[in-house]
Amino acid sequence: MLGFFSKPRIRGGVHAEEHKMLTASQAIVNNFPLPKKLYIPLQQHVGKPAEPLIRVGDEVLKGQLLAYSQGMISAPVHAPSSGIILDVNDYPAPHPSALPIRMIVLETDGKDEWINAPGIDDPFRLSPEDISLRVGAAGIVGLGGATFPTAVKLNMGRENRIDTLIINGAECEPYLSCDDRQMQERSEQIIDGVRLMLHGMEADHAVVAIEDNKPQAYLAMQAAAKPYPQIKVIQIPTRYPMGWDRQLIRYVTGREVPVGCRSSEVGVTIHNVGTAYATHKAIRQGRPLVSRVITVSGGAVGRPMNVEVPLGTLISELFDFCQVNAEQTARIVMGGPMMGDSLPHTGVPTVKATSGILALTAAELKSTDEQPCIRCASCVSVCPAGLRPLDMANNIRVNQLDAAVDIGLKDCISCGCCSYICPSNIPLVQYFKYASGEVAARQQAQHKSEQTKRLMDARNARLERIAQQQREEEQARIAAKLERERLKAEQEATV
Amino acid sequence: MMIHSKPSSGAHVGANKSVSRIMWEVMLALSPATVFGLWCFGWPALFLFIITVASAVLFEAFCIRLKGRAAKPVLMDGSAVLTGWLLAMTLPPWAPWWIGVVGSGLAIILGKQVYGGLGQNLFNPAMLARVALLISFPIEMTTWANVSPLFFSASPGFAESWHITFSGLDFSGLDKPDAYTGATTLGYIKTEFSQNHVLTDILNDYSSVLNFIGWTRGSLGETSTLLLALGGVWLIRQKIIQWQIPVALLLTVTILASVFHLLDSEHYVSPFLHLNSGAMMCVAFFIATDYVTSPNTATGQLVFGAGCGLLIFVIRTWGAYPEGAGFAVLLMNSATPLIDHYIRPRIYGRDRKGKPLEIPKL
């Protein structure tokens, strides 16, 4: 049963200034000029990177498989347009470090010619396994930003007897409105995608949850879902991070996912609205995931908009199109302003995870003038995970990382509520990410040193064994020599 | 386009609150009661207030310079001004100048900086200083001026006031020195109880309305129940403080006082008189709610507030001092780490002990 009427208390969270109207009021822009070159990373998802099956110089069509999925958790990568493969090499990643990762560089030929891939007219006659296979082959991953391979989730859903599929239309991050616009303009396709997902997971019910600051999206989705009683569209309170899967699951179903478990273990699976749309395109039209809607917004953007762009488009080209003022831009953020990461430059491509690119002015940014913690405990009251960020930060500051882990460092979801609210401008999430990375590195280092020690011990034992052997041989040799001399002396004596 | 910015992680945007803004808003909430107190007790109160706040700032600057840091940016956070301000509020309005200076020194140096500065102290600096002063200088700290408002002909003028503040409890410049001081309501009740009088006799001249407004003998800024409560409620509305501590504190006192007053109304004062006297409102809204020295969780704050209320009631009713708010807050301050250790929020997906929840049976 769905616990619609026993709404659990929403824990923590903040209400940030939304800034969504910069982009939410206009239709998705579809005429983005095709870039000359596309930079397509082999890893745009959680799991193993895809393995390229093309060679430099190959001609490819739009939607053609460029790299295939590897292992249980992975996703393939397709050509976002037609053209020639220029290079398969390391280029700067869309990551705060902008360190190089492997990418396929595609020079577009301007024809944007699709590969011939037929869609399915009656997909409900396909077996659920077939739906998963097709979704997997289309390279679809969670488009809310988590980028977990969707097919894997569909399979887990079938295995775990899901009773509720939640479609996440919360879009709780400020500035972003790509899901809002998609729900308004593509509601029927999204609902169709939801039905396909239900079929693929053999689940009965779906709940589309939309924050109540998007009334038009709610109406559109409700109208589209009307013929299908198994799909319910509900409004949820506007409070960041409402779109955190576990917050949403608890709010919609009243269930709490235990630490260390997947949501499917409590009978729930959650997918983003964009993922549902991509599923529709993949099954009905045979189109793999080669483009996505991105919100380009922020105070330094001349023409803020939602725009559909091919994956692999450089952010610099996107910024040119949206007339971003470089001088006013104080920080470039990929994703929303709460959880997104800042990028050091615009020479990196958009990927499947890119829900938004923000060019923020100095006035929009939180001050970085860090002051001492006054223990106001705002961070404790806004933490949706029930942590005590101030105590964790104190531990990390004196390098007691184990103590920080003991009080919940690993349960932090990096939602950014604590950093947002902190009156002392302490970059708490930065602390926690640093500490998590450091803990992992230390464990690795410890593992390595143990391994080294084991090897060292083995080597010493081996050397000792060899030395022992040599000593024994030497002694045997000396003994033999003495014996020979004795025999010789005896011989001489007898002669 | 190249940009080098830190930090790389969110949140990149922030709420519109800073440390200094919080401090200034608390001071704004204190202002009505402060201005009223300064007016009621005239020039000596104003001198004492200025001296206390100024010396708090000077001591803070001195300590920061000792640490080898620039004083100005730290002073701008407003915490030293607020500490001095709160201390001044709790002092007898005609106390000599050195009480303010010694008090500020105790508050800033012993109460705050020796622990490492803002955010590190165990005890509320203003209360620590006030209690230390009360124990060290009992005469100066229990000489209560009558209400003698500024610009009233009966009140001491500027020159006489200067003499009061800077010559130390020497009211000889005035016409009738004794006529200028008396006991606070709580002090008077305590003395009368010790002479076996009952409340109906003791409270013959007591006016709850005048006490509510603040027209009564008492500490510089603590007399006006009305203005302090208004400031406190505004702070809660501004989300600077949480409701838990003041509500738990006041409710505990009310319940305890009601029970005892109903049992024996001649020997236990009414809950209203409790709430309407001494440092009650100032402590409930401005002192006990100090972030640094109170618990982090809502439940912990309820426990803390109730503990303060209980101790205030016990000290007032059975203790040697007529008012116990300062002691109560300090005792509960020392319990804060313990409260925070035992009362923690439950982590999502875990039980209270930190073990992962069981997978629910569907």
C-alpha cells in the first residue's frame, strides 16, 4: 500500500532562492548549432568505462555504437552526430580537476544523419528482459545526475519485486529547470516511458513526484497520466533536497532505506523524468541516448535557457550560444548550485550527467571568508541525513578522520545544506569530500603497505632459504674436498 | 575561459546570514530593553554601559594582538561588543566603573579567549563574569539604584552621576544618599522570608504591572519583562534562536512555581512573579540561548532549557541567593558537552545506536 496519507516529517533541508524563472518560462531551445567537434568521454556513467570499437578515421552515423559496455555495471556510448573519428585519447574531464580522461573525438560532417534503427510499435509485447536489454543498449543512465545505468536498475527491480516505481520530478536544485520544461513539453512521452519502465520491471504502480513550485508541469503530467490508473502524479513540498532519492522514498512510501541497502530492497525504484523520456525514445524510436536537455543559467548568462545539445559539446560552445559574459563569471558550476562541482575552465564537454551549467557572478556566490564556527547548530538542523556536520568538521580539522567516520562521515550525501546555511562560511562539504577521499586513500595505502610487507617478508624468506642452501652446498663442497684430499693422501701413502 | 575558484564543492550559493549579522540582530533585539534601562537608571547606567562595552572590545583587541593577528577583522564579527553589552545588562546600574572593566576582562579573557576565542568557550562569558563579580564584590554587586530616569528633576544630574560611577558607591554628592537605593523584588522577598513574614504581607506594595514594564529596581537591562520578551520573540521569528530553550526554561519554572504556589501560597511566590522578576527573561531569551554554550540538537536544547529552569527555581526558592539565573546557566553550560554526547540526531537509515536499520518486511 502506498502511504499517501501518513506523510512523514521531512527532515532537515533548506529553502534556497530558486532563480528558476530565468529559464523555466521559455520553451526548450532545439536549434543549437551542431558543433564542429564533439568530445565523447568513454565514462559518462557509474561503473566501468566503455571500450571503444571504432578506429581513428572511421566514418560513423548518428546513433552508431562507438564504445561498448563492459562488465555488469557499465553503459555503451554512441555517436551524437554523423562524421569522422579524429582521435581516441586523453582530454580534460568535466570535473573540478579537469584531469584528462579517455575520450573519442568526432568531427561532425554537418549532415547529422541517423543510423537506421527501427523502433517498436507495440513494445508491451516485448518481454520485460527485452526492455532492459534495449534500454541498456541505448546507453541510458540516470539523467538526474547519478548516472547509474538504467538497465541495471530495471533488472534489480525485476529481481526484487518492486511495488512502487517513483519518478523523480522534484528538481529541487535552484536554477535548474530542464526537468520542469521536459515535463511541460514532453509529458506524454515521459508517461509512455514510465509505462515502459513499469513493464520492464514487472511493477504495478508508479508515482510521479513533482515539487509544488512547478504547477504547470504537474498539470501537464497529470493530464498525460490520466488514461493510466497505475500512474499517479503527486505534488510534494518544495524543500531542498526533496529530490534526494531516500528523502523522496520516505515521503512517498513512508519507508526508510537502511544504510548499505539499495532502494529496491525496500520495494522501491526511483528514476528521473529525463530517464523516462530517454527510455521512450530508445524503445519506440530506436534512438540511443545521444543528446540531453541542459539548463544554462546564472547571473553572467546573457540568454539563459534550456537547450537540447549533443553529448560531447564543449561548454565553451554552449556559453557562446547562450552569450555568457566571461568577465562577470566568477564561477562555472556543472549541475545545480547546491551539489554541483565547479569547473576550472570551459574546455570540457557536456556529458550524460550534465543537467545544468551555471555561470555565476560574484554577487550570487556564497562568501568564502571563513570564520570560526560559533556552534549555532544550523548545520545540524538542516542536515537531511541526521548528521552533525560541525562535529565532523572539527574532527577533520584536527585530522581525526576516524572519529569523523565514527560519527557518520560515510552517511553524508554531499547535499550542501550545511555549507549553504553556515553563517561562518565554512565549506563543510569540501571538508567532508576531502576527508572521504583521504580515508579511502589511507585505506588503500595501508592495504598497499600490508601487501608490500607481505612481499618483503616473502622475499626475505626466499633469500634466507637460498643463503641456507648455499651454506649447505658450501659445507658439502668443503667436506667433499677434505674427503678427496684425505683419499689422495691415503693413495700417496700407499704408493 | 579560465577560472580558478575555491571551493570546488557546493553549496555555491548561501543563506543570507553571517556571524556579524547574527550578532547585530541580537543587539537589535536587546536595544529596546537596553534603552529603557538606560533611561530608567540615568547617567550612571549610561557611563557603566559604555565603559563595559568599550573595555570588552579593548580586551578582545588585546588578546587578538597577543595571538599575533590583526584585531580589526575579528572585532567586526561583533561578538566582543555583544559580550560586553550582555554583561552590562546584568550589572547593577550604578555600579562603579571598575566593576565594568573587571567584568569585561573576566568575560573576554577568562571566559572566552583562554579557551581559544569565539566558539571555543565552555561557559557563557557574560554569566561567568557576572557570577565572579557577585562572589568577589558582593556589596557593589547588590546595591540597587532606585528608578531615577534621565531628565527628571529628582534624578542625579550629569556631574553627580559622574561622581557615582567614578568614585565607587560614594553617593555623598547627593542630598539623601540612602534614598537612592533599595532592594530588588526578589532580594526583598528573600530577606522578609528570613524574618518569617508571609507573602501577603511582603507583597503589599508590589505592582506586577510596573515590574512587567520594568519600572523597578534591578540590573541595568533586566528589569523590563515586556521589552525583553518582545526582543526574544522577534529573535525566534528571525530564526536567530530556536524556541526550545526559552520555552523549556520558562515552562519548567512556571510548572514548578505553580505546583509549590498552589500547595502553599504564603511561602512560595507565584509563577507570574517568578517570570516577571530578576534575570528571568534576559536569561531565557539572550543568555541560555548562546549558541556556543548550549546543545546542538532540538531535544538537547529542551533538556538544557528545562535544566536551567529547574536550577533557577531551586536556587531562588531554597538557595542563599535571591536570584540563581547566572549559576543555573553556568551549571547547565558545563552539562552541555554531556547532553550533546547522549542526545544526537538519528542518522538516516540507522537506529539510535548507529546500527543499520533492518530491511522492512513487505
